[in-house]
Amino acid sequence: MTENPHPASAKAQLRRELLAARRALSPETRSAAAAALAASALALPELADARTVAAYVSVGTEPGTRELLDALRAAGKRVLLPLLLPDNDLDWGLYEGPRGLAGTAHPGKMRLWEPTGPALGPDAVAGADAVLLPGLAVDRRGMRLGRGGGSYDRVLERLERAGSEAALVVLLYDDEVVARVPEEPHDHPVRAVATPSGVLRFSS
């Protein structure tokens, strides 16, 4: 009889499969998905009503966020973007448009696009009304599978400590909404998922 794998092992296997699927997407498919994703996300009341949105700049084969960032800023939202710290925690800066981003190399990690303005401190995220989370999958309960680096686990812990009621929204490709994500005690459910074909919202 085969035992169920430990959640961490199951997560690692699922991450490998999902990353391989992303690498197989053509540039044309990714570009079309980014435009559709921006439209889907902007339709969410949690984003439409937000004054401050903590977001991120997509890299590599992640669902594209550039169009969404510009649309949020054009709608008058205050948009926060992360700055990766040496210990993998996240500081935050304001998004002032594409010219306010710089490619930043971090040892052993993918090159990231980060804001060039003043750092606002790791606790700045607690002032966000909505937080857009990167991820690899979400299940029908709203449980999210991240990349495994731990940066956003710290963000979610910080929000919890601050008593934040920010709406957590994960951005994914359509096929990344799955039946079940392996779960560990520190994992947090999200409020909604936005994909190129639409949104799925979860009960609290």
C-alpha cells in the first residue's frame, strides 16, 4: 500500500509539472493571456473598489501583469510593488510607471523588475486594500500553491499580525485552477483567482 506523499513533497512535484506547462506556452499565448487577465482582474470588485493595491511585476513565464499594473495606475490606484530583501522578505515601493522600474539581479534568483523610488518598508503592505499574489495553482477551496521561496508566506503573516482585511487575489492561467492543492498548516486561502477566462471567488 502506497502512503500519501508528505505535503511538501507533493507540492514540489506539482510545482515541477506546472512550471513545465508554463514553459510550453508560446509567446503569443502568453501575450494574449496577459491582456485577458488584466480585463478579468479589473472586473473584480475587490480591485475596482481598492485605493491601494499591492501587486508585482511578472517575470519569465508567469501570467503577465504589466497591462494590469498600468490599468490600475490609470484608474487612480496607489500601486505597491515588492523589493526583494537579502533574507527573502519583501520591502515595497510605489509603481510610478514602466520608466520607474529597473531590472535587479539577486544572487541565485531570476532577474526581477523592481521600483526605483524610495523603499516604504516591509509593513507598507499592511495598508493595501487588495494584495495580488503570484502562484502556480489554486484549488476549489481557495488554497494557493506558491513558488516555495517563502517571501509571500511572510507577507501573509505580516498582514495577519496587522489585522488586515485586504482581499487576497491570485493571478493564474486557466489550467492552473485545480481540484486540490497540497496544504500545510501555514498556508492561507485566497479570496479570489483571476485567469484569462474570468474570475472565481471563494467564500471566506
